[in-house]
Amino acid sequence: MKLTGKKALITGSAQGIGLGIAETFLREGADLFLLDVRSAQLRETAESLRKRTAARIEYAVCDLSDLNAAKAAAEDAWSRMDGIDILINNAGIAFREPFADISLERWTKIMDVNVNSMFVLSQVIAGNMVARGTGGAIVNMTSKNGLAGSSMLAHYNASKGAVVLLTQSMAVELAPHGIRVNGVAPGFIDTPLDRKLKERDSSLNLTARTPMGRLGTVDEVANAFLFLASDDASYITGVTLPVDGGHLANASEL
């Protein structure tokens, strides 16, 4: 198993891709600390996972738009697990709306959840990794929308673009300490978030420009996180790996 003896903190892990990452990491031998804002769902997820494994599973409820709470949650996770080897910054939110209609409140909320909390969590966990001298891996959730623009998602796109550059900058500074930092950029994946986007706008054809002609699966994204978090990627840092069925490669298609 690829993660035997490793301890992973995973944000946004009550459902969707975060849950898929948690399940994949469990199968590969990791102990987990789950973080999510959805209290009841997070508790049910943790209890369900505990029934399937002898691995250690801890969790905490946290609203990542509260940056003080995010910092406290990272410190709590490190303390309760006696260290973290892998940080998965998965949590994120999105809203479809015209650029001219975006309120400062909505803009700030997306930046706090998608970027600022990632900075806070990473700073705490990486700082502790450096102090302990153990090294580790951090994998950040970005998006194909952080690599190319689109309409109706200016705040989301800007947040994910920021994650791409934050990932590169962290990778450069943390590499001397044995900490690798990479990103995963999914395209359209069959998740609750993408289903909600489709429900709000029935005209959306999410796979119209995707060469593989289908939505990706949670497992396909989770496997990318596993690869980058594991020793299989021991000489890879500072990259953002698209998992998009060729969508970005098709950018010039009419």
C-alpha cells in the first residue's frame, strides 16, 4: 500500500471528491483527519468509514471562510494526530453569476474558502513539518478554470488561478525541507457541485468540448491526488496536473 504509516488531513471531505480522496487514502493505508463545514454529514461519513477499516479516523467541523477557525483546526489536527504527513487542500465553493453582478461579499467568501484558508492551513502544517524535520506532501485542489478563463465564474476562476501560483511558490520554498507541493486541476467531474451548476442552468452541456466525451469520476480525481501525495511522485513538485478528459487541450476548437 502506498500510504502505510502516513497521516493525512483532508479538507472538504464529507462528500464528493474529498470523500473519494479519503476512501482512496484509506485503501492505501493512511490514517485520516477529516475537515468539513457540514456537521451532520461529516459525522456520518467518519462513522461510515470507521466501520470499514482499522485505520484511525478523526474529524472536526470547520467553516473555512473563518480564517481563525481554519488556523485553529490545522493546529488541532496536528496535535491530535501527533503530526501530519499529507495535507490535501480540497475544500472549495463556486457560484455561477455575471461578473457585473458579483457582490464584494460573494467575492470575499470564495477567496476565503478557496485560497485564503488554503494559505492558512498550509502555513500551519508546513511550518510544523519544517520544525519537525519530517518532510511531507501537500496537494492543492485547483481547477481547469484556474488554467483558462470562462464566463460566469470570474471569482471562482480568479481563486483557482491564485491556487496554481500559490502551489508553485510554496513548492519552490518548501522543497529544501523535503516538502513537495502540487495541484490537481479537474475538469467536469460527476460531483454534487457540478450537478448543482447543471441544475441552475439546464442549457449547460458540460462535456461539449471535452474530447473524451464524458464527465470524469471522483475516483479518477482521487487517484491523481494519491499519485501526487505518494512516493510515486517523489521527484515531482510545483506542478498542476489537469484531470479533464482533454478539455484544456481542446481550447482552440470552434
